Amino acid sequence: MNFNLTQIPERSLKPRNHGLTMVMDKGLSIQEVNNMLSIASPHIDIVKLGFGTAFVTPNLREKIEVYHQHNIPIYFGGTLFEAFLIRNQFDDYVAMCKDYGIQYMEVSDGSITIPHAEKCGYIEKLTQHGTVLSEVGSKDAAHIIPPYKWIELMRAELEAGSSYVIAEAREAGNVGIYRGSGEVREGLVQEILTQIPEEKIIWEAPQKAQQLYFLQLIGCNVNLGNIAPSEVIPLEAMRIGLRGDTFNLYLKESAS
């Protein structure tokens, strides 16, 4: 850090497997990627090229190379995986990831229906080619999954080989683990945490209030995803108590 401050919580260090910040890139230009990484690279662990944007992004190889030069793994959004799958192009998806040097892959079923045993089969297959993240939860706000089912699905996907399970929220943070208003479904989250190790869950949390909830609940090294590029530095400050929302989280009484 740039200067000394006491009573700052200890953040896990890169390359880390806990306390991840996953950034959602929904179409940044190469120059914008360079600009973001010039300031935020130390605080970014994974980047997702959101939904199917990789298909229409110009100079995709060059953009991927910029991330790789900073030792930041990237992956294509789960929607792209589903787009290949529904067209019976699973092998093409694997070949495409290899062609672009992509070693992280997301398996999701938020837009299409996949029998869960089949989904776990895809997870197992993809672990032969790289690191797998699997997303649990539907993008359909009307499809409410009960807590016991979230737990059942997450456990099975971790057992199938997922390195992390992602709790669905969409890029707006208004489905899955959140209500339409963006409010956290607290009972759901807390029940999940009784059965699934928190270090194995990436909570999609695009809104500041959602990030704050998980920082207060779990701590500075919670895994958070779908973070906007412009929010990486503000989130890191909030993680360690240097933003008004978390200012008193780590201070001892004598310092308050």
C-alpha cells in the first residue's frame, strides 16, 4: 500500500483463491482495458467477458492478450456456453476456448434448461481442459429456487469439479440471490452458508449495498463478482474499511 495505516484487515494476496474480485467486462475497448489495468490490476482476480459479447467484440485476441499480459485469467460469460450448447456445439466451444487461450470456463443454465446430471457431466468434461466455474440460479425472476435446492445444486457442482460456484444475480443484481428491488434474500444466503463453504462461492454483487452486505456478513476476503470496471478501486477501499460504509468495521474501540 502507499503508506502506513494500522487496523487494516489482512487481505489475501494475489494469486489468491479466496477474497476474489471478478470484474464484468461488457465491451471495454482495448484502450479502456489498458486504462483499467494500469490502476486496478492488483485488485482484479478474474475478468468475465459478459454474456455473449465475445462473439461481437472486435480485436478479441488482442484484448485477451492484454489481460493475459497482466496475469489476469478471463472467461466467456455462461450465456455464450449455453448458446453453443443449445446449438449442439459443445465440442466447438471447447475448441474455441483452446484457440483463444482461455483456461477458465463457466457452465451455467440460466437461459436454457439442462438436466442437472447433464450439467454436472459438462463440468466434469471441462475440468479436463481448465478451471471451471459453475453458476447456480435462474435469470428468470419468476423462477424461485428454494434454499435446499440451491444447496443441493451447489454441492453437486462442486463435487463434479467446479472450483467455485457462482450465485446468480445477473449484471443488474435483481434476480437469484436478490429480490427484484436488489435487496438480498438474507434467509437464502444464510442457509446456503450453513452447508456450502463460503470460500467456494462467488457472490454476484454489482450494487454497492450488495457488496456491503457480504463484507459485513463474511469479511474483507469474501468472493465478489460482476463488479463494474469503475468500481474495482472503490470496492477494494470498502473491503478494508476505507469507505464510509465500512469505516468502523475493523476499528478497535480505543481508536473510534
